[in-house]
Amino acid sequence: AVYLIHGLFGIKKKWYIESLVLAAGLRGGISYYQVENYEDDSLGFGADAYLGLEYYFKPEFSIFAKVGGRFFTNPLQMMVDLDPEMGAFAQVGAFLAF
């Protein structure tokens, strides 16, 4: 098993069109890897970028969708059979504030 923790920090820009929000983001980060049956742990570095769309039904409730891409290095690649963490991602969800 591979244990992984991500730490990300980035920027997001939003454009408001009444209740519709367009967003673009760029994040950089660090990944901590620990592999079962392997004595060392390691850090990987990478970034992701995304575009998003959000719609506010009222200030307390909104729905969103994001698509983007991610690439993180895998420093343990030479020691164990793991590929770099890269590819596209999509998210759909809702926010409820109370």
C-alpha cells in the first residue's frame, strides 16, 4: 500500500455574471509518500490547474463543476513500481453554508 498526503497552495481568479461564477485556478504543492514494505519515505512536487463553473441559487447554496489537469513527480519511481501522478480530473459538487 502507498500512503500519500498532499499539501497544496495556489491562486484562484473568479469572474461573476450575476449568479454564475467562472473560475480559474493554479496550485502548486508537495506530496509525501510512504510505501508499505519499503524503509524510506519521500517527497514529490507538482502542480495542477483547473477551470470551473459555479451557480448560486441563493447565498447559502451553490453547485459547481471543475475540470483540470495535474502532474506530481514520484521520487520513489525507481524503487517501486509507481507512475508519476498525472492526468485529468473532474469534480462536481454543492456548497451549503449555514
